[in-house]
Amino acid sequence: MKNTDKNFLINFSPLLMAAVVMFLMLFASEVKADKPPQWALCSACHGQVAQGGIGPILAGQSAEDIITKLNIYKNGGTIGGRSSMMWGTAKQLSDKDIEDIATYIERLSMILASKE
Ligand code: HEC
């Protein structure tokens, strides 16, 4: 190895390390941000991957549809015959919660679709 090459590595390796650490931190927060904590409330009835259970399947719906429906429940509105089962949960959700959950469900749907 030429001396100039060595100097290049010595001078820039801390910068490289910092870049790698920053990338890992970004990646870790991205993965954590993926699943909103409130999803634990929903998955009990709608399934871990929104495949349905006590409540209907949510996978495959757009974030927009989920947001619309959650806001209907939040305001005490009716969609199906069992809407009262959603009222309590929906009322606990902020607008940000609803957006995060809806985005998460839409992403789940895309992951599931890509595995078919
Ligand atoms: C106690 C069980 C239960 C929990 C907890 C629950 N759901 Fe539901 N959910 C239901 C049932 C039952 C329905 C069908 C309601 C109806 O007839 O309108 C439903 C309907 C829905 C719908 C409309 C589905 C459609 O296509 O018509 C959405 C969206 C939804 N839930 C999202 C959520 C989210 C998000 C959470 C968590 C914040 C959640 N649910 C928590 C039972 C539950």
C-alpha cells in the first residue's frame, strides 16, 4: 500500500465509522417506527399482520380508507353491525396515531402482497 493511501485511510476512517453508525441508527429507528405501539391494541382483534380474526381483515386496504373508517368510529359512527366494538378503541387514538396505524397497515399489505 502506498503511503498516501494509508494516510487517506487514517484520516478518513473516523468519518467512515461515523457514517456507518449514523446509517445504523437511522435504520434502527426506521424499523422501530414501522410498528406503532398502538398496533398492539388492534392486533388482538385484527391479527398480527391484519389478516383478520375477531375483527375483519384490514390488510389490502389503503391508508386513506383506514383513516376514513377510524375517524367514523372515533366520532361514534356506524360502518357494520359490530361498530360498537370499535368505538372505545378509536376514541383513544389521536390523529397522529390513526395516521401511523393506517400507514403501517398499508405497508403490511404491500409486504404481504410481495410475498404472494
Ligand atoms: C375488541 C376487538 C377490536 C379491537 C381491539 C379493534 N377492532 Fe377494529 N374492528 C373490530 C370489529 C368487530 C370490526 C367490525 C365493526 C363493524 O361492524 O363496523 C372492526 C372494524 C375495523 C375497521 C373497519 C374495517 C372495514 O373494512 O369495515 C377498521 C379500519 C378497524 N377496525 C381498525 C382497527 C384498529 C386500527 C384498531 C386498533 C387501534 C382496532 N380496529 C381495534 C374489532 C376490533
